[in-house]
Amino acid sequence: MLRDDDLAVAAGRNADPAFLADVLTGLAGPRKAIPARWFYDHAGSQLFEEITRLPEYYPTRTETRLLETHCAEVGAVAGAGRAVVEFGSGSSTKTPRLLSSIAPSAYVPIDISGEFLRESAAGLAQAFPGLPVLPVEANFMSPVALPPEVAGLPKLGFFPGSTIGNLVPRTGVDLLRGMVATMGESAMLLIGMDRVKDVDVLERAYDDAAGVTARFNLNLLHRINRELGADVPADAFRHRAVWNDTWSRIEMHLEATHDLSFVIAGRRFAMHAGETIHTENSHKYSDRSARQLLAAGGWTPLREWIDPDGLFSLILAEAVPEPIAP
């Protein structure tokens, strides 16, 4: 059995130890899984932006229309002068609509992909020359230390794209509580949440005809090979997107097309034909389940906006002290 320092040598000294640990742990169990956050190297982030423009992928365009229509109302409720803190900012393509409507005092994008974060932050700084743009490279799954420049300012969290749906409920609750810890109990949160709908619509959104989502999923294997010195045969896997009704979610998997084996950081793994690596969940919410999740995370909904087709919702919530139970 290789020790941790031996694993680091086998993977390469520049390997992210958290990435290495998640991959080795996730592939060692009987149900193989790798956390979805590792999709987002630079190539993965670019592929996801391509996904958001696909005809099958309704969430981005639907949420964008909701922002265009209702951001002024968000500003009226939230008030001027808040520092906007975006969790998992990516390319920040939706952010200008919000910033243009609420008279913010600063913008703090948080993202784990540093190169992509800096590119998008520079673009926002050019578009809003009078607005302090203070990027933070961090994993927002834990409470984040915000820049001192915004320490005394009220905060408005921004978490679009139904990214909350990538998390199982207990982890989603932990994240929402972490957002309260990051921004303080006077904060507000504008969050996008995808809604339960026809299964065919959902499966097409995550398995598009052009195969972009498949490339996005398979890019995770290429990243493992490149960054961890592995020899995973990526061409021996295929993308799968399936609806799990029990958990109200779309699941993405990488399925082995035949028996195979590979080595990562000196450890050999074997998979049978048809066995999968579970790479992502995308939970969908009803009115009740959305409110319950927010409440469990320390947030009270103030306003909700839903598109005419009932596909997607924007919810503005407020962090409140946890009440004493009766």
C-alpha cells in the first residue's frame, strides 16, 4: 500500500492533493463516484458555457429571462449598497443583469477555477469601471473569508443556475448554512432553483444531440490523466444521463463499455462492462421541497418568481436567526 507521500510522487508534485484524494477515495468503493466540482478545470468550464447555449438546455435561458424581468424588484426589496457575493461565479454571464439593477457597493466572485475566475472578473471590472471587483479563489462549499473591503457592508448572495441541485440535500443544507456564515445574518440570497418537470425534457437537457454534455462529462477523465499522471482509457467510457425519481434528480454517469483497468497514482482500479462512475446529481424541486431546503439552511424566502411555463424559479431569501423550537 502506497503512503500519502508516495501517492503524491506517483501523481506528480503539482497534483492538487484534494483532487487526488477525492478521485482515489471515490473510485475505491463499490459504487464509484467523483464529486462534480472537479468538472471545472479550464476546459470543463468552457464546455459548460457551451452547454448553457444548447437548445435542449432550458435552465440558462429561462433563468436569464427571469433576471431580466425581475431584477428591478430584487433591487427594490434588497435595497442599494449591498456587496454582491456570487458563489461559483464561472463566467459571470448572468451577473451584469443583477449588478445593473441593484446599485451594489462591490462585487465578490468566488470560484474554484482560478484562471477562469480571473478572466471573468477582469471582464466585469471593465464593464463596471466604478465598481470594486474583488475575486476570491476558493472552494465555496465551506465558509469563505471575504475581502476586508466588504467586511462592514450588507451582503446579497447570488447563486444562479440551480447549482444547489448538484448537492444531495444534507450537503445542500450545509452549503446554505455556510453561506450564512460567510455573509452574516443580515444577508440576503438570490438563488435559482430548477423545478420538477417532464422526464423527457430533463433527460434531453443533460444528453444533448450534439454531444457537448458527453464531452463535458468525459473531460473529467482527461483531467485525471493530465493532472494525476493516470492512464484511464477515456475512449472506453460513454456518457449516461438518467432520471432517478426516488431522489427527484437527473444523474450523470460515465459507463465502462467493456471490462477495463487503469492506474492512478500507483493504484490500480478495475471496472466491469456496464459499471459506472457517478459524476453529478442535478436535483429538481417542487414548491414545498425548495422552501424546506432553504429553511433548513437558515434562509427564509421573501419573494419567488417563476417563468410562465413553470420550468424554473428565482427565490430571494433572507438569513434569519434560528428560532427557538416550540
